[in-house]
Amino acid sequence: MSTELTVGMKRELTLKTRPEHSAKRFFHNLPDVFATPFLGGLMEQVCAELIDEHLEPGMQSVGMAMNLKHLAPTPLGMDVKVVAEVTAVEGRKLTFKLEAFDEVEKIGEATHERFIIKADKFNARVLEKAQKISPS
């Protein structure tokens, strides 16, 4: 890592929710509100951004686990803010505490683990796996 990632580091990210963030994108009989998968994705993004600022060239991060609780609905059109805090650094594994808020209340919380990888080694492994599939 180019600069050290440490416990207590924080980063925020805000998203203006739009029609394309609706739960209805995933199934027609869901409410027309900010969807849980987009909340999880926003949480993953803010953590990846925080890590990325500290990586050496050729390094990336991948998600390993997320325990997400979506606590309240958010009407589309509201801003959603996610706050990430590094709670543990164990070598190349990082753990985050996340909280999400819309313009009225707390809407979510999660813990998330990410692992720092060497991109070329990872991509070679993915290519090797892809080549094991016979063409249809």
C-alpha cells in the first residue's frame, strides 16, 4: 500500500436517488422506493473509494462479505448519504462499519469486509477459470 490504511479512517458518499434506483427494477411487485441492492452497492462503493486512495499501482480491492440491515424506506428523489469507517485492518483485509441516512432518518447499517489484491494475479486467475468452460 502506498499510504497506510488505519482504524478510524472515514469517508462519505451521497447519492440523489432516481427512478432507476427503484426496487421495482428487481421485481414488478416491489415498492417504488430506494432498493436494498443499490444501498449495498453504495456501501461497497464508498469503502472501495476509501481504500483506492491508499493503493499502490496495480492493486485493487474486492468485497468478501457484507451484513446489511435496511432499516427504513426512502422515497425516490431524496439524497442518501453513506458513512464508512475502517474498524479493523488485518494485513490486506479491511473491515468497515457503515451507516446510511436519507434526508429524514437513518435507513441502514452494515459491516463490510474487503481484501486488497494484486490485479494482474487476480485477473489471470479469473481468465484461467473462464477458460475451463467449454464453448456452447
